[in-house]
Amino acid sequence: MQLDAAIERFRTHIAHERGLSPRTVEAYASDLALFSRHLAASGRDTPAVASVTTRELRAFLAGEVGRGLSSRSMMRRVAALRAFFGYLRERGLVETDPTRQLAQRVARRSVPTIVSEERLGDMMELPDSSTLSGARDRAVLEFLYGAGVRLRELVALNVGDFLPLGDRVVVRGKGGKSRVVPSGGRARAALLSYWEVRFGVAATDSTLAAHARACAFSTRTDARISPRTVQRIVGRYLRMVASVTQASPHALRHAFATHLLDNGADLRAVQELLGHSSLSTTQIYTHVSIEHLKKVYRKAHPRA
């Protein structure tokens, strides 16, 4: 099979069979297209996948390093190639996997800046909950921080996902995987207040059942809220209370995980709540918590 045809088949596979997010599908397809163009530039136009060698893969990656590509982007290139040739091997389209001899490099993960619990508490009081937009903004902020969900997980939720009303909700994460996240406490109270203003009814299981198919978070015209609108909401209020380089929804997810660990939560439990497939992805937050413990030690220990 020719390389470009195999790339297109792989793209269909990860989009429809594996259920990867559109962003990941496009990223992997883009990385593989770059590799195909690299081979074409070296005189190997539309080669058969079975003829691709480890040396050609290394030459491609070396060229990317030469272009000044970041460590994180390099790791994504390698991940795309590994996933692609692993798929071809499983389908019997190649006998050997040329990526197996590539060196396994680990990208350094940057430690996120974490906003304090006090600052986030101040932020939650900023929206005017007596208005529809203010009630919605408060609900968005409380749910992002209270449940630790990803931006697109929040956007995809419907009112019916919260019924019957309780202290948890099932969200659909990366790869179509579902997990249970908390939706109680202040996050639940903010959601119910928002829906009462939006729908003009007391928020109960019976009254909300009529709106089960409605999006959980909406625009002023009652259309589904967009990721960009959520980003603007978080950016607006977060910058009022904290100096952060990235005032994004992910900053609230970072705070959710770190504050749980700071208050004694188990790392495995936090992994499940975040929907991380690998514990190593969650362990970035332990570095932040250790710094917190060091500060407590230096402040409280008589010999520190």
C-alpha cells in the first residue's frame, strides 16, 4: 500500500474507530503528511509503507529538530509515527515496525501556575448572579473548578446529563471515554441558580426534564456555548483576581487537581477525576504540591 493511501486509512481509523478528538486526528494527520512530504523531497515520492526505514524516520525527525521544533512538538511527531506504524502492523500491512528502533525521549512538562483557593473564592463572587449572563458565568466558573473538566467536556454537556439531580455527572472525555465527576456543593448550587434564571422555573427533576435535551450552558440566544466564549469568560474574571500567564479554563483544571492533592487527596483518585489514562500525566501536580509543602515546612518548622 502506498504511504498517502495508508495515511488516509489511518486517519479514518483514529477518527471513527478509536474516537480520538478532531484536534488530535488533525494533528496526527498533519505530522504524517509532513513525513510524506519529507520523503518526496528526498526523491521518494509516494513510497510503499513496507519500504519505509528507520533511517528515513530518523532523518525526518533530525530535520524537525534542525528547524527548532519544541520538545513537546517533537514528541507528538514521534507519537503520530508510532501510532501509524503500530496500526499498519496490526493490519498486516507491514511486517516490521520501523519506529521500534527510535529512541524514546520524554518531553519535560512545565509546572503550571496555580491560583490560590482564596483568589478563586474571590473570583466566584464577581459575576452578577441576578442576571442571566452573570448566573451563567458563575455556573461556568464553579463547574470548571468544582469538577475539573476539560473545556470541550463542559461545552458538550446537556441538562439531561445532570438528571436526576445529584452530586455527580457523567462526562464524555477524550477518545469517547466516559467518567464520573463531582457536581455537588457550590458548583451544583450555581448550576441550579443559572437554570432557574434561564428557564424561569424552580430547578427540580420534574421541571428540568422538559429541558433535558437543552445544552447545559448556553449563549444569550440559547444556542450551545462555544469553547471561545468559555475562554473569554474565564479570562475576564481570572485576570481580575490573579496575575497568570494563561488565564484559561485549563488553569481552573490545574487548580482543581492541585488543591485536591494539597488537601490530602490520593493521586490515583485525582487521576480518575481528571480522566488521565496515564498516572505520569497526573504526577505533574505533585511537583506543585511538594513546593506547597516546602513553604509550609519553612514557615512552621523551628529548624527550617
